[in-house]
Amino acid sequence: MTRLFFSIVAVFFCFFFVAGSVCAQEHKSRYVTLWYADRAVLEEFDDNLRLNRKLRNGMRKNNVITVADGVLAKADIIVEKVQVVLDMFPNSYHVRLVVLPDSDDVARVYQSRYGKRVNHIAYYSISEKTIYISADDVSLRVLAHEIGHSVVDHFFKVRPPYNIHELMAQFAEKHVTD
Ligand SMILES: [Zn+2]
């Protein structure tokens, strides 16, 4: 019964997700392609993603008109800061950022991909070069952690062991506010 329920939820969500992706506009910046389910979710994400003053001052604000523009400007400056913190500047860095309403949605996507139930508020998929993240739970540190994983992933030709990958992401998370 439980199993049946999960597969129904997973199938429903994939459908929803695909339909949403088709309807949603693609927003692209230098480093990030942004996807989101709806505007309210993106606004919540933007509200929760508060930068410190140093990062805010470094943002390119000239083309910021919509909420999506603002989110992309924030994401780009975090990418740049994480690259400096890790001292890793991959040649062709680009990542997809999928903003989901909450951690249940992140769990559903994870389950649909890997068949495992987890309770992550965000994760980075190496095979899809994509960050899945909960608008409800996002913060500067959470996003910096996942961007850390993506920078490490783009930088190394041979993937470092899982624990090292994780340590570098934690380092990025810790020092993004320096
Ligand atoms: Zn991690």
C-alpha cells in the first residue's frame, strides 16, 4: 500500500514537473539556468535567500527587473564567491537550478530518480548537473553548499571520493560569508 502510494506520487509529480517545465520560461544567466514551478514559489525563494552586504554589493544589478532576474543575480554572485573560496575556476561552468516548493517535493524528485526516500532540503545531481532545492528552506549557506558540489564536480576530471566532495561543499558553505 505504502509502496503503491509512493509510486503514484512519483508518477504524478513527474508529470506535474514535466508539464511545469514545458510551461515555464527558461531564465538564464552567465552561470545558471533557473526553473521553478510558479511565481509564488520563486518569490518565497528570493525572500529566504538573503545575502550579506559584501555579496549584495558585488551583484550585477543593471539587468534586474523581474524576481527571476534578481534570483539569478544572487545565484551568480554566490557561484563567483564559491569559486574564489575553493580556488577552483572550471572552464565551462553552468548549472541548472530547480526551485521546488518544499522539502517534500525535493524528496519526491529524489525518489523518482533514485527510488530512495530521503529528507534533503536540497541536493545536487552530478548526472544532471542540477541543483534541486526547497524554496521553504533555502538560505545562503544551503545554496552555497550545493553550488560547492557543482563547482567541485565541474572542476575535477576524475571525481573525488564522496567524503572529499562533501568536505569541499561544507568548506564553501562555511566560507561563503567571509
Ligand atoms: Zn553535501
